[in-house]
Amino acid sequence: MQTRLSTEERQAEIVAAALKLARDISPVSITTSDIAAAIGVSQGAVFKHFPTKDAIWLAAMQWVRERLLLKLYEAARAEATALEGLEAVFRAHVAFVIAHPGAPRIIFHELQQPADSPVKQEVRALLQAYRQLLLGLFQAGVKNGQLPAKLDQEAAATLFVGIVQGLVMQSMLTGKPAAMKAQADSVFALYLRGIRAAP
């Protein structure tokens, strides 16, 4: 007997199922029938809570944006210095992807689409907030002397996000998200050496 859940609980369950399916299946191939089967309800029950499949992906991306940013900001605030904060943010992002490997697949799929969409706007909002967090840490690092005054902070933010994305892409190719953790230390050490040595 299927447990009766509140609207919010059922929506959360549908979003979680979509993210879990995206770990192994391209988002474009996932159907509402797949999602319904994953949680043991009818396809009609899914549509009772979300009018379209796009609405499910939008809710999933909103979930990713909110949870990832929460983890990143918590990681940054927990550290005493800017550089420790940067490393904590890096590790928190890697840990999030390992825990939710479907999330980057949704993001990369959406970014390949030529048209703008509400989901793409969520991705954009995530990246903008992420950059603001990084820029705040760079500014603090410059202020306390941990980073050089001439550091190109915009470039450093782009590179930071890029190295995480590079690790994610490699993990997607191998199908082993947890492998990111093994490479994370050495990759971040190289990054840190680079921004510290900025001319």
C-alpha cells in the first residue's frame, strides 16, 4: 500500500527520483513513467504534482541550487581564513557531486540547449551566487595578505569553477563520481599555488 504523502513530500520524492535517475540516464531520455515507476506511483500521480516534465527539472534544479549554495556557504563560514574557506568550498562542492551525481548531468544537459529556459536561468543564478561567494573569499584573502593584491579575481573565480567542472566531467566519463575525491587534493594544491603566485 502506497503511503499517502503531503503535496510537498510527494514533490520532494519526485525530484529526488528524477535526480537519482539522472545519475545513470541522460535527462532527455528520462520519462515521467520512469519517475513514477521509481517511486511506485502512477504517471497520473506524477502529473498531479507537476504539470510537465520540464516543471520537474525546474524543481530539481531549484533543489540543487538551494542545497549546493547552502553547503558552500556553510563550508566557507566554518573556516578561520579565506584560503581555508576556499579549500572548504572546493571540498564541499566535490562532496555534493559525489552524493548527487545526477545534478551535474542535468546542468550540462541544460547548458547544451540553445534556447533560454527557466531551468537554465536557475543554473545561471547558481553560478552567479557561486562567483559572488568566491569573489568575497578572494577579497578577504587579499585584505589579510594571503593572496597577492594584483590577483585577477574574476579569472581566479572562473578557474575555480572550471577545475571542479573538469573533475566532474572526468568522473562522468569514467562513471565513478567517487574518483573525484582522490584527485581533489592535488588539483586544489596546484590551483592554490597558481593564485598565490599571481603577478
